[in-house]
Amino acid sequence: MNAPDPFRGISIFLEVIEAGSFTVAAERLDMSKSGVAKSISRLETTLGTRLFHRTTRSLTLTDEGTRFSEGCRRSLKELKQAQTQLLAQQQELSGRLRVTLPMVLGKKWVLPALLEIAQRHPALELDINLTDRLVDLVEEGVDLAIRIGPLHDSATLIAKPLGVQRAVLCATPEYLERHGQPQTLDELHSHACITFGSGGQSRSWHFLDEGGHSHSLAIRGRIGLNDSGAILVATLAGFGIALIADWLVNEHLKAGRLAVVLPDVRTVGFPIHAVWQRNQLLSPKVRHVVDLLAERFVPEQPWEVKSA
């Protein structure tokens, strides 16, 4: 004859403790109240001791029940740790992972995280495309993309928020000392500005009014560049005022190489997402990368300047 299984009914036993009654535990477990009661009775019979004091109004643990519950929780914790370790071993990342990243944000903030993963998982092959072009994940066979801005093709994608990119008006202290600090947005038209664009076409700068509504300001730039990193270089060289992403300039603001222009002016924020195909099963490779990026970027972006 087989010996009774001492672990039978433990999950129901712990649920009854958590719920405080057979009735509530039965609802949570989608069982009948009598089924829960029978399971507890069988467990008590197997253990040879009463686990609960039962009255019509209350349900409390006996001393033996308290000691047994503490042992059960310790054992379950150890089982979960063993399961986690086993799954980690089974999910050694391998094979090719195709990722597309925005050029400057990707190189400065995302690529280091991907290289860290590659170092931990020698069997993982990374195929990384740095581009500001909107890549069609299905058409080009991309596993994961990092995107800045609204997701216009969100119906075909699953997205994980990674934060918000905000822009900062800034210039070198030397430029502002020579040309003065503008006091209003309109005064920007009389300053040398560095804009995003080329061929005589520049992107407008977008700001928020007091009601939180977006409005644009068309700025004619003294220098037009089609690369955010190049705009930063020109700004640091003292060629004028630029509107640059916070993740690109905050370290320079903290070091005093750049100063904020019109600090009370609010700019439009653009969401940052990790995205992958909706109809594609999330692979361990993609999940691992997404989870790591979420840890790095949320709830505080790594580029945020901490106040002293």
C-alpha cells in the first residue's frame, strides 16, 4: 500500500489561510465549499493533527497549523527558486536576434544593453540595424524594434512602454553671454538656431501652451542638420540654440557645457516603445531583451539628471 502523499491539498490549505474562510477560498479556487472542507479534512487525517479551530463565526489556525503553514511557505519558496533556476538554464539564449534601433538613441542607450546580453549568452547572434527609417517588422523579418513617437501601425504590433523623450531648448553659456537669453519663444527668431533638416526644409519646433495643447513654431535655422548627434556637436561648438532630446543633452547640462533656454517652456513628449509582431509568439530572446530594457528605462530613464 502506498504511503499517503503529505503534499496533497497544501495549495488549498494555504488558500484557506489567505482567504480566512472555506467559502471565500472555494470561490477563489473555483471549487465547492464542501470540496475545500473535504480536502482540508484529508490533509488533517494524513498529518494526524487538526490544522484549524472551526466555529460558525471564525476559522483560526491551531498551533500545529501555524507551524505547518510556516514550513509550507518556506518549502514553496525554495521550490519556486529551484524552478526559476531550472527555467533560466533551459532558456539559454541562442540563435539570431534581429533588432532595429533609432540611430542616436540606439547607439548611446540601447546598444550597451544588447551587448551586455550578448556577453552573457555566447550562443546568441545579434543582427542590429541602426536606422531612423520606419522599418516594417513583418516585411523585413525583424524580431524587435525600438521606436520613438506614435505607433501608427499599432494594430499589427505589441508594444512595451520604455519612457518618454522630451526635448530641451539649450545653448552654450558662452553663446548666451554674447547674444543674450531670449525671454519668449518669439525672440528665438532673432537668434541663431540649429534645426533638424536639410535642403532648406526644417522641422518645426513643438511646444505646449498653458492648457497643455501643442503648437508649432517654424524656425529658420542658421545651420540645418539631419542628424541629432551632429546638432549636438554644433550646439556644443557655440553656433546657436537648438531643441535637443533630453537623453542626448542632460549629461552636458549637468556638467555645465550647455544651459537651458526658456526653462519654463514645456515641450511635447514622444513615447519610447519596444515593439514586436502581434502574431508572433514572444520568444525567450525577445522577452529577455524587453525585460532588461524595461528594467533599465522604467520607472526612471537612465539619462535623467538627479537633483542634488
